[in-house]
Amino acid sequence: MSEHPAAAHHRSLPFRRVVLKVGTNLLTAGTEQLDLEVMAGLVGQIARLRQRGVEVVLVSSGAVAAGRHRLHQAVDRPDLPLRQVWAAVGQSLLMDAYDQLFRWHDVTIAQALLTRSDLQNRVSYLNARNTFLGLLALGAVPIVNENDVVAVDELADVRIGDNDTLSALVAGLVEADVLVLLTDIDGLYSADPRRHPNAELIPLVERIDATIEGLAGGTTSSRAIGGMVTKIQAAKLATAAGVAVVIVNGQTPDVLARLAAGEALGTLFAPADTRMESRKRWMLAGLTRRGAVTVDQGAVVALRNRNSSLLPAGISGVQGEFRRGDIVAVNDTEGRPVAYGIMNYDSDDLSKLCGVHSGHITDVLGHHYGDEAVHRDNLALL
């Protein structure tokens, strides 16, 4: 009997530097407070990985839940200021619990709170990278969270910036081999397993396309912000940067050791064939909500298959406001991101250049910053 292809892929995964993301539902065991027994089991598994020489970065949710419980706020509410208060109280509780548990294994932890702006700026991005690599070199386990007290993206339920996406950006930042997303279901299914008992687990995804993205709908959790939609988005970002991704049930016994041993658990998303250079990984980390451009199908083909620059002639629409030099999403006509790139023209100029041949840029604008809207060296393809 031939081996399932997912098993072969799992066995060949390098497991030297791992980013591990754990969600609220897992840390609370579905309750309203942190479950120390669950956390102790997770910490023990991380400690055993480290004994095998594996470097681990932990991206952990749970601060809001911990703060809400400490303040005796039993019912979750969407009020942004109140949730920021819960995060402020809960972050120290979360770190204190991790510190006590890791100390049993003689492991030092470090807190790292990040915001999107920390990763958008090239200098602060490199500073963060150097800090993480320095911590790993000293044998510490960085524990990462969104700085919820000042970052409103996640807490306002704008689902482009929760800890799933943050973990993908961190995986690219530290050039991890694998991003493991621990959740409370076994992986990506052919349908929502909570509503369709006959849904089948998909063990291997070679490429994230519209079909795979469609399968992610409707599997969000009542307690955790990050559902399967955000996990697929995270997988798309990480695999584009050359990082393998596994979505797996964190309740599976010895799940991390078994993954490290090559066992085929959960859903594996295969990484891009080549690692993305550091500057392009930073472009992915610098996702902006300031704007986007829509490109026609011909431009999509040219970008993906011919390593072309993005020319104004291929742009059919401009959304939002951005300045020259901003990192902006390049979307297809269905609104799906194709790439991210550093723009040569601001949104006002580019709105006038939609569909215009490069030879007529000066005629339209009266100035010229180059024939390309985005040069191919400034594009990070997804």
C-alpha cells in the first residue's frame, strides 16, 4: 500500500525553529478562564521540544479571557475600551502563569508585545527580528501577543490582524521552518465538521486557492476571534514566505512531539518552493488598510507567471488613500490579494493612470516616477 503524500511531507518537515500559536478556546478548555492543566501540558511539550534542540516562539491568545475572569465580567462584550481593559489586566496574568509553568522546566521566557505598525516600519521590523533571534540564541522562549491596549485592529473585530495572522508574520520575521496553529478541531475539513458529520479532514494542501479559501467559511468560534478563515489567511502569508504550516488539534496527546517525529496530523500547508528574501517578507508584514489596487486577469497572469512588474495599464481600480512608498495590496477582480507591493505613485495619481500605457504617464500627470506602478523587485507575491 502506497504512503499517503501528506505523511511523506510531514516526515520531511524541518523542525529546527518553530512558531507555535495557541488560541483562547484551547487555553480555556472551552470555559471562561485559563485552564492551568492545559497550559501545563502545553509548556511541558514545548520544554521537551527544546531538549531536542528545537527553538520555539509561542504566540499566545488568552489575555482578554484572563482579564475578564479576574474582573468578574462573566459575559463577553464587544465594547472596545472594556476589552482593552480586560487585555491590560489579563496580559500580566497570562505571563505570570507561563512564567511559573516554564520555571518548572528551567526555561526562561520573554514577553513580546507587537502592533502592526511595529512591523510596517522597516527599521523597527529589523529591530524586532534581531531581538527575537537574540532571545532564541540565549535559549529563551519569546511569548508574543498583539499589544491589545493600543492596537485596535483585533479588538474591533476587523479580522485582518488577530493572533493567527500575527503568528504568520512572526514566522516570516524569524524565518521559522514551521508554523503550528493549535486549535480545538483536527484541521481543515471538506465542510464544517460541527455541522456536517460526514466532513472529511484534508491532510495536505499544496496551494491555497479559491476552493481552499471557500472551505474555511463558517468555522469561527464563539470565544476566539480567530476562526478557520483567519487561519487560512495566516497559512497563505506564511507559506508565501517559505514557512510550512500545520493546523492541528491541540488536544491531541503529545501533538508537538508527534509532529516533530514526522507523524501526519492535522492539515499541512506546503511552503513555497523557495524562501522569500527578507525584504519581501517585510512587505508581507507591512500589510496596510490604507488602500488597495485592483488588477485585471492579464496583470495577474503576468505577475504570477512572468515575474513582471505591475504596470498602470493592468490596473482597473484604486481603493482607499495611500502615499508613494506605501505598501498596498494588489487584488484580483474578485478582491483576493495577489501580491503586496511598494507603490511608485500615490492613490490620486494612480486613479488617473488606470489602464494608461506607461508611455503616456507624463502626458496624464505632468510628472513621471517610473513606468511601473510597482517594480517587480518591490512585489511580494502570494
